[in-house]
Amino acid sequence: MNALLVAVFTPAVGLLLLGLVPGLTLAGWLNVGLSSLSLAGAVTLAWQVLADGPLNANGFHVDAFNVYLVALTAFVGFTTSVFSRPYMRHVCDSRHLPRRHMRLYHAMFQGFMFTMMLALTTDNLGILWVSVEGATLATVLLVSLYRTPEAVEAAWKYFILCGVGLAQALFGTILVYFAAQLALTDPTRGLSWTVLYAISDKLDPTVMSIAFVFLLVGYGTKVGLVPLHSWLPDAHSEGPTPMSAVLSGLLLNVALYALVRLKMLTDGALLGTAAPHTAGHLLMAFGLVSFLVAGLFLHRQRDVKRMFSYSSIEHMGLMTFAFGIGGPLATFGALLHMLVHSLTKSAIFVTVGHAAHIAGTQTIDHIRGLIRTQPAVGWGLTVGVLAIAGFPPFGVFTSEFLLLTATMESWPWLTVTLLAGLVIAFAGLFRHLHPMVFGVAPEGQQPVPANMAPVTVHLLLVLWLGLAIPGFLAGWLDQATHLITGSGLL
């Protein structure tokens, strides 16, 4: 329990502390230190759950499903804080951001991490909703950090769209609570996920079906599912690059995690009815449309961060589709894909941030010759795109191969559609990558201070996961798969 408290509440302390600490240097190092402490707590918690089984106490619930996401969230938060310290100093030195805004930046970074960790570990569906809403507020302030008209517009769009979406999720949560009142003797436990999961077969199937539609629209907005996705490219393109790394690598995962938890309740309620797979079919439909539309939009992007935000939408759609298919193989592949996508995409955004500083712009047509100007950045972007495009032997190839295999087993006629989507996305990424990396560098283009250590670590991990999944991680994913597919124990 102590490790859980350290992992979850260290960022809460950081939110209060960094809101008071002046100075760029001290705040940057303090941000790294707090993130490392939260990571230590998360790793300890993961080992405890792996050794002793699920933890359920004082309103928290940690099992094999969310414990690896807790460790992943803390790890990406730590590596992003390491990248953030020199990167944001360069932003301030370049006069793109007043130093006085850095207090808000560091406080909201820790506030975002706190809401993510709380959303992943809480047992209460109401607190889960509040946590995701809190993450929205924190990232709205980060998106608008530069105070340009475009940044303020993107933040306002983000706030309105996600606010409306989460209002639907709140109504869906209320419907779940209503369904629980008909089955529980103690109505105060109506928002406890573990209690609801234990009696999911007693929940009213009609109410739960309606509730899941609202929950899918609500949390699907945060996942970035089409047609609820339009806030995501704007937020990525206008906010600071470290925010893009944690937004794409963490927030989308947490929203999808919430959807899967609620799908488990809905599946239990609909078991034995005429349409037991309603929730899964809805996830498949939204996921497949998102996957295909985002792949097509990759071809027409002019801003490099917007392009990779559509890549995130594409991959979140693929994961949503896989969770909709259900079954052990698809679920294991989706869990692995959540992991490798987060590591790869956060590494890509770190590299893209350096590339934009080198070129002085985020416009794709003006980013040229990275491999000649600064080889580490050029090769980092190249390897990152190879990994996210699903080239072997990277982990994304492994997870996508599992998802394709599961599709061939369950929905063989959709296999061609998935393959076509992967080819379209591959072409969209590489038509832009080649000139950015290997094109002729403009005269006077100079290297910038670049911290590529997080990129190297992330991509090496993704390569390792493609070659051999460690036994302990395979055990976590296997236990989570059994839990999600209905054969595991709490």
C-alpha cells in the first residue's frame, strides 16, 4: 500500500510544490526528482502485485490489467521530465516562452501525472471520471502555454469538445449507478468497479447497453476516436512537445483503459441475452473507422506534429478494434500494442521537438536534411518511424501481427481491410519522412542542444519487446488477458 501511495500521490505533492518554486533550473530538476520517486513507487507496486496478487483497499484496486499501465505511465512521465528540462530551457532561451510561465508548466505536468495515476488505480467509477476530467483541465493549460492565438484556440477547442464528451461519460456513469441499484443491497457501493464486476450478470442489460453507448462517446472523445477526434491534432500542434509526448503516450491509454473496464461490466450484463457482444461490436466499428480515416489523413498533413497525432489516432483505433474483437489473442495483442505504441510515439515526439527547433518551424515542407545537420535527430526520427510503421523486429510489428492473426481467426473478411489500412498509413508516413531526413538541408541550418537519451531508451525497449518479451511482462499481460476476457479472478 505504501508503494501505491508513493506512486499516486508524489505527483500531487509535486503539483503543489512546483506551483510555488520559482526558477527554471531548480524547478526542472525537482520535476525530474519527483517523477523518479513516482516511478520507484510504481515499479515496487508492480512487483508486489506480480508476487502477491491484486491489491484492493481504501478505495483503490490494482490488478494485472492496470499495474503495468501504472508502471508504463510513471516510466514515460519520468523520461519525458528528463527530456523536458533542457528542452524547455531552450524554448525559454529562444524567447518563445516567458520564464514566468514555467511555474505553470511544471505544476501542470505533475498535476497531469497525478490525475493519470489516480484514474488507473481508483476502484470508484466516479473518481475515474473526475480524474479524466482533471487531466483535461491540466492539459488545457499546457496546450495554451505559448499564449499564441492558435494555441488559445486549440485549448478552447480541446476544452469544449472533451468537456461535452465527458458530460456524456458522466451520464453513462449515472446510468451504471442506476443499474447497480436494482441489484445491490447496499446502494452506496454502486460505483465500486470490483463490486459491480462481481454482480455484473445481475445488472439490467437494457440500462447497461444504453450506458455503454454514452460511455463510448464520452471516453471515446478522449481516446480520439473518429468522428470525436478533431481536438487531438490541434492540441498536439500548438502545445509544448513534452505535453505531446505524455498526451499521446499516456492520456489516450487511460481513456481506453476506462472503456475496457466498462466493457467488462457491459459484457457481464449482456451475457445470455440476444446480443451479448453489443459492446464489442461498437468498439470494433469505432476502432476500424478511426484506423482507416486517420491513415488517410496522414497523407495530407503539413505540420509534423499534426501528422504524428493522426498516427496516434490510427493506432488507438487499432487497439479499440482489437479490444472489440475480444478473445485471448486479440486482447493480448491490444495490451502489448498499448505498451509499444506509448514507448514509440513518445520517443517520436521527443525527436520531432528537436527537429522543429533545428528547422525553426513545424511545417513539414521546411524540415529538411536532418541527418546531415544533426545525425542523432535524423536517425532517431527514422528509427522511430520504422518502429511505429510496424517494421520487424520492433515490438509494434509483433503486436500488429497478433492483431492480424486474431482478425483472421474471428473476422477473416476484415483482414484485407486491416492490411489496406496499414499500407495506407505506411505510405503516408514515409512520403513525408524521406525529405525531412534525407533532403537537402537549408543553408545556415545548425544543430541544437538535443537530449536523445529518452529516445534511445524507448526505442531499445521497443526493439527488445519485438525480439523477446520478458517473462514477468508476459505474465502480467497474460493475467490481464484472462481478467479482461472473463476467465480471471479479481
